[in-house]
Amino acid sequence: MNVECLVRDKEAFKKKYKNRNIIMNSATLEDIMLFYAKGETSCAG
């Protein structure tokens, strides 16, 4: 399963889901623009 989402507080997200196998990358401006251009929605986190 592959999921991409934007979170407001990366540290809080990592703390909440620390026992899960999650890879987190910092988003670039291009990543953010493509994310919204595709019509995707951000995850509540």
C-alpha cells in the first residue's frame, strides 16, 4: 500500500504513529504544488 499525505506537524505525526513502518520525507514546493494540482486532499494528522 502506498499513501502520500501532507501533515502540519511532522514531529507530532511521527510520535503518534511511531510503531508503524512509515517513511517520511520533507515536501518541496514542487511536491506540494503537484499534490494539490492532482486534486488530492491532505491527511488529518
